Amino acid sequence: MANDRKPLISGNWKMNHNHFEAIQTIQKLAYALESGDYAAVDVSVHPPFTDIRSVQTVLQADDVPIALGAQNVHQADSGAYTGEVSPSMLAKLDVTYVIVGHSERRELFGETDEVVNAKAKAVLAAGMTPIVCVGETLEERNAGQAESKVAGQVAGSLAGFSADVVAALVVAYEPIWAIGTGETATPEDAQQMCGYIRGLVGDQWGSAAAGGVRIQYGGSVKPGNAPELMGQPDIDGALVGGASLDPDDFARIVRFPLYQ
Ligand code: PGA
């Protein structure tokens, strides 16, 4: 390996699986993976909030080293925010990683870089690791604005963070046109943007931060394309949507090193 960043493969279940289905899925995934897989790759699953306690119970009972994740969080720690879930509630359930600023949150629920920044800070304050999502639309890419869009999101979402904090967090580059469409960025395009993001981090936070931050690619990652995408020097894992709902497919993605 060219660097010592351990890849992180994360399954974002989105609004799928009730808690019974979640239990079945995590049991099958745990069965499919072996200790050697966890030695090579960090794995997280991000079920809906209503499933987290059920999944936690399965993982704890069998001592399964899959990290528990969430898909979203509110930035306040408690209070009159009807319908929201706080960072400390997630931390109490052994949640390790929290996705913030997923493009669906940004596009469908109006989350700005300022909100994403506040959520990432709140996640860190509760002792968890944010997975900060960035990515451009097809229109922006076609207009030659992909890099400027992503640069703005990185600067805004990570504003005020120290170099040590940036070194330990996760950024997910997810071109919006590749999410759920079956259209994957080519390994070259994905590498180009992930390398660009690492360069931005280096410019603003220094080489240790750039060398430490893990950058995932997301957007129609499947068992067939994962090995080549994960083989790129600046891609340190994947944020997987659709293919993470099937435990066999997701396990094959986690096991990408065997197919490289
Ligand atoms: P997809 O979703 O793998 O279904 O394209 C990725 C994501 O939204 O994180």
C-alpha cells in the first residue's frame, strides 16, 4: 500500500429496511465477513434511526467489528427540536461515524455548508467521526465548475477545524450525477477529484492533515467496480448506497482487496 490510511467501506441504507429487516441484513453481513476482512478494511453500516438499537444489539452480542453509523444528526445536543436526534443520543448507542451533508440532505432538505459545518462540529464534540459529503451536480460538471463547487463545500463544511481534527475525519466525494443512477465516475475522474480534495486539505491544513484524512468515493459503487476505484491512490474507501442493502453485494465490496 502506498499509504497507511485504512480504507473505510460504509453502507448507507438510506430510508430502507425496518428493524426486522435490519437485523436480518446485519446478521447476514456479519456471517459473510471474516476477521481478515476487518484487518484490511474498516466497515460501517448506517441504518435508519429506528434500526440503530436493533443493529447495535446484534453487533454487541456477537462481538462483530462492524462500526455503527448514522445518516444524519441535529447539531444541538438537546431541546425543542421536534423530530430530531442529537449527537449524544447517537454516541450512547455506540455510533462511531455520522454522515453529514449527504447530497440528499443538501438538495432535498436545504442543508447549507454552515449547517453541515455545525453538524460536523457537534459530531466531533460527542466523540464520533463525521463523514462529510461533497460533490457536484451534472450541470456543474458540464460547466467546468466541479472543482470550484467541491472546493467551496470543503472550505465551508470544515471551517474552523484544526489540522489534527481534519487528519482524523472522513470526506466522501459523491458526484450527484452518479448517486443511485448506475452511472459511476470513471476511476480516473474519481481519483482526480479525490486527489484535488487532498490537495485542498494540504493547502489549508498542512501535509499531516492531507496524509491522514480518509477520502471515500460514493456513487453507484458495486462489487464489479469497487476494486478498480479502491485501487486509486487518493481513494480510501467507499460510501455505498443501493449495493449496501444486499449483504452479499456489500460483503463483496468490503472484500475488494481480494479482487485487486
Ligand atoms: P448509491 O448511493 O451507491 O446508491 O449510488 C451512494 C450514496 O448516496 O451514498
